[in-house]
Amino acid sequence: PGGGLSMGDLHFSQGDGEITFCGAIEMAGWLHIKVDIIKDGVSKYGIKNPVFKPSPMTPNYNDYLIFEGISVDEEGKQHYLDVHIAYRQACLNAIEYLKKFGYSGAQAYSILGTAPVQGHISGVVDVPNACATLWLPTQIFDFDINPSSVGPIKHIDGSIQMPLSQDK
């Protein structure tokens, strides 16, 4: 019985899929909400899970670099239509790409966990492979990360104060 209304914690920024599990940029805030009750709404719309509308104040980026992954793991084993494996492969591809610009693996991983990346299930029709994509907004960087004929230029050289992990 009841509407089952629930809310989570507020994040300033977090990538789709909670890539780092707990790497969002947390924030304090207040929620001002308006709720309309649709009596017997679940039955009326024939759904089992909630539907929702995102905030009208969302990041608005128009240039993305899109990384693809399929459901084949790092050892080359195919996992039948496994979108989790496919999304992980898209994330790993993005991490390797960002490392070419001078980020450590941990720094690239942190960027994906805190940046407003978009995760998409991009295909499940190419059996046995699932395809997932990670959309990384290029405007969050203060240098160009787009591919070019000269290749990646290392912009991060360790001279700025950034936390480093053992994977330097």
C-alpha cells in the first residue's frame, strides 16, 4: 500500500552506471518536490517499476567522444548478450584512451565516475554480442581530446597536483 515514494542522495556530478561504484561528487542540498498521486497508476500504465523525469537543470553538452564495448571480456571470452561486460569494455576503452593524454589509469577511472558521462545499451540484436557505449563530453576538458592524425598529445605531465595511484 502507498505510493512507495523514495529519494536518493544528491550528487553534483556522476556518470551513468556509477562506474566507480562510489565515486560521485557528493553535495548538500534541499529537495523541493511536488507530488501528484495517480490512483492505481501502476495498473493503469501496466508497469512494474517507477517512471521519472530528470531535473530540468541537467548538464547540456553537445560534443561527445563515444567509446564502444561488446560482450567479450579482456581474455577474449564471449559472454552471451551481457551488457555489463559490454559497458565495462566501453569504460576500459575510454580509460586506455585517456591514459594517452597523460592521465594515470586511476585518474581516468575517476573522471569517468564523476563526469556527466552517458551510458547506453546500444545493441542487443547482434547475437551473441551485446553492445554498450559510453559517451564522454569533450567540453569538460581544457584541451582537445578528439582523435587527430598526429595522435594524442600528452597534456598531463605530473607537474600539477593530482592524486596519483600505484598505476602511475
